[in-house]
Amino acid sequence: MSSAKLQQYVAMIEHELAWARLKIQAPQQELRLERNKKYGSSSETLSSWQAELLDFRLSVSGEAAQSKSGAKPWPSSLLANANRIPGGRL
């Protein structure tokens, strides 16, 4: 390949890469705005896995999770005290 053709090919690949990045950024921005509406501005400080976990936990109701896993529900006394435990861990 000649130098001009290589440069043209590189330019085309860079253009496709820029377009692909834009296609990825649009849904990410929509998700960020949706989480901001749902959880407030503090959702901006969550890592991506934390936000996904929060979305997942809220999308599955307690009854559905219990019926799927066969596990007993958390005692309400533990859940009520979760705010007093450092880090909110149970």
C-alpha cells in the first residue's frame, strides 16, 4: 500500500472509532441522567458497578428475590438499624 492510501485508511478508521465512541456515549449520558433523577446528585459519585448493583437491587422486589432464592427475608429490625451501622453493612 502506498503512503497516501495508508493515511486515508487510518483517517477512515479514526472516523469510525470517533463515531463508535459517540454511539456509546449517548446511552451512557441517558443512563447518567436517569440515575441522577432517581437517586439525586449523589449518584454521580457512585462507581459504575455500584450504580448497576443499586439499579439491580431496586428492580427486584423483596418477594421476587425471596421466591427465587428460597431465602428468608431480612428481619425488619436489622433493616431499620442499617442506617446506624457504619457503612450500612448488615
